[in-house]
Amino acid sequence: MDESDRLVNSEAFVITQMDYGEADRLYTIFTRSRGKVRAFARGVRKSKSRKAGHLQPLSLINLMLAKGQSAWVITQADTVEPYETIKNDLHKTANAFYIFELVNRFAPEDEAVFPLFNLVKETMSRINGEDDLFMVNKYFELKLLKITGYMPNLSTCIQCGEAILPQDQYFSAAQGGILCPRCGARHPDARKISMLALKYLRFIQRSSYHELGKAHLSQGVKDEMNSIMLYYLTYINEKAFNTPFFIHQLEANDSNKGKNNEPGK
Ligand SMILES: [Zn+2]
């Protein structure tokens, strides 16, 4: 290993952090130049640590990393973009944590994936600056699947190869895509998907972000798209996700509050 491999300067996001020993922390970070890595920061729990303030989840930071004998050590940290709007809004915070939960599950260790890093950065800017997070979220999921090689087939029936007709279909996580009504009925694991939910997933799959524009989807179609994507992502990961449940609770709370604001209540 030569010197350039032992010292790295990279943009990064903190994914998780854990106290370690007397005053240290062990971080999982997603870096531009090394992908997902584990790195120690020495003495960051002491009050005079300058690094501690910059090693925050939900900020884009710049790090200096040095390869120790067994692990990376963070020698310097500076905030590049704090995304204040995200941190001051519970919905935005929850959605951003969902992005990092996905990154933690899908990003390989010690391997740079530049398109994924760029996607995460763009997505953080969108969560920070935009009000409607549904499309931001679905766009991220589908592009993540593309980058990591899990893009579902949404165009033809996975089983018989028939073109998908404009009617309700089935989606099978195990098969990795759409099954026509005839084939879908023979796969007990497959879930029904409405024509409209499938249409929008296909639209997002083939579009760039700026082509999406403002789509006005009913809550029913949004719920269906959320549910199908989560079913597929969970199947690939073989493990449930934590943040979607929290986001769902937040949204349910909001709609209840709306009802309670009616006069006389
Ligand atoms: Zn078929």
C-alpha cells in the first residue's frame, strides 16, 4: 500500500455513530472516494474537540482519513453543507434518515460508487429544498436499484415474456418484476399492482429527475407505490427497514391533527 492509499481526502456523510472506549467514536461513513467505510475519531467526546461539531449525521462533510493498522482514523472534519432546512423539519429529517438507511444496506464496503454518492448528494439537496418528498423518495429508490444492479423489470412479464397490457398486474419480489395476470395468479408470493401505480413506477424508472415534473397522485396510489417498493427492497435485503414505519407514523399523526383542527373539536 503506497502513501496515497493511506491518506484520503473525501466528501462524506455520517451514516451511524457509536461511542467507543473513553472518549472516541466509531463511525460508519459513506465517502465519495472509498464508498462505505468504518472510521474512528479519537477524543471526539471531549468538550474541546473541534471535529465533533462537524461529524454530524445529515451534513455533507469533508474528511481527512488516515489508514491505521486495522481501521481508518478521521484526522480532520469540516462541514461543507449543513442542510439546515432538513434538520429543522421532522418530515425532512425522517426522509433523509431513510436515504441513509438504504445507503447503509446497499453500498458495498471499501468500494467507491460515484453515481451513488452523486445521487445521495442530489437527493439531500432535493429533500432540503423541495416540499413534496414523495417523488424525491421514489426516484432515489429506483435509481439506487439501478446503480446497485437490482432494477426490477417493469416492462414485460418476467415469466412468459408477454408485453404488459394496460391493466392491473402482479409484482413479484422473488422474480424481480412484473407478472401478467395469468402468470401472477400462479405465484402466491406475488402482490397485485394497479395499472396506475405500475405506470408511475415505470415513468420514474425511465426518467431523469427534471422530467418528472409535478405529478398529482392520489394518496391511494402513493401508498401502493410505497408498499410495493418497500416489499421489494426488504426482500432484496432480507431484513426489514426501520425508518419507513416512522415516516408513516408522522404522516398519520399529521392527518389526524388536520381532522382535530375542524371547528368544534
Ligand atoms: Zn406472463
